[in-house]
Amino acid sequence: MLYKVEGDILLSKAQAIVHGVGINDSMNKGLALELGNKYPLLQKDFNRWCHQHDTKPGEAWMWVGQNNVRIVHLITHERMESTDYHYDKATLINVKHALCTLVKIIAFEKLTSIALPRIGTGFGDLEWDDVWPLIENILGGLDIPVYVYVVYHAGQPADEPGI
């Protein structure tokens, strides 16, 4: 069940927070930066995972921290190795594949709810009108609450029905 909500995703009561990143992402902007500040081991563990696997765009990885905090990294951006602006942007095909991988993680981990921002539309440069249909088609049929944070309000919890 999809719910469009407004608020601060860091205050979500969902079982997992989902966000988009690049391979070996420096996580120095946006939600990734905020998550890294809140959970200092997150970036180090993510980069270790990227180095240990032949990580490709379209994949996903779930980090579990203290108190069972779960953060799912969707690899939506192209490789971050180039300093050229073009190479670190998200693509719709990467978002689609990463969302499909997320569905598998949800089933395998038996997640009961997730929260995600407007994946790929901030620093990824994608248009929300192109991304939303992917979210609807891929996550819309899930039997768990999926909270899509469409508007960010710092410090304000969202109304998350079902939690």
C-alpha cells in the first residue's frame, strides 16, 4: 500500500528507510549525508560492501545497525569514479532495477514497512513525474505500508497510516 506523506524521513517509524546512492558513494549530500551523520558506520560499511562485491547500478543492499535500524541502499546512480557531472546521476533503468531488487529484499527480510524519498530526483536529476510511475508499478502491489516522502519538512514526523 502506497502512501504519499510529508515530513522528515529520518523520523519515520517504518522498519526500513530506503535511499538512492551511487557505487562507493561519498554520501556527502542530501539524505545520504543526513543518514551518515546519524549512523556513522553506514558509509564505511556500504563502501566495504561495494568493494567486496562486483556492485553494479540497479542493485540494492540493506545495512542493519544498532537497535535493528535498517537502511536500504538502492544503487540508482552510475559509477562515482569520474569527476564529470554526468556520470554520477541516476537513471530510470537503474531505479527500476533497484526497486525490483528492493522487492526481493522486502520478501527475504520479511520487512513490515518501508519509507523512501523521491528516489533519484534530488541529486540524481530525474523528474518525479518519470519516477513515480515506477514506484507505483513496482511497489504499489506490496502488502506492506510504503511511505513515499514527497515533501520534506525538517523535524516534522509524517502521518504514517498503519504504524
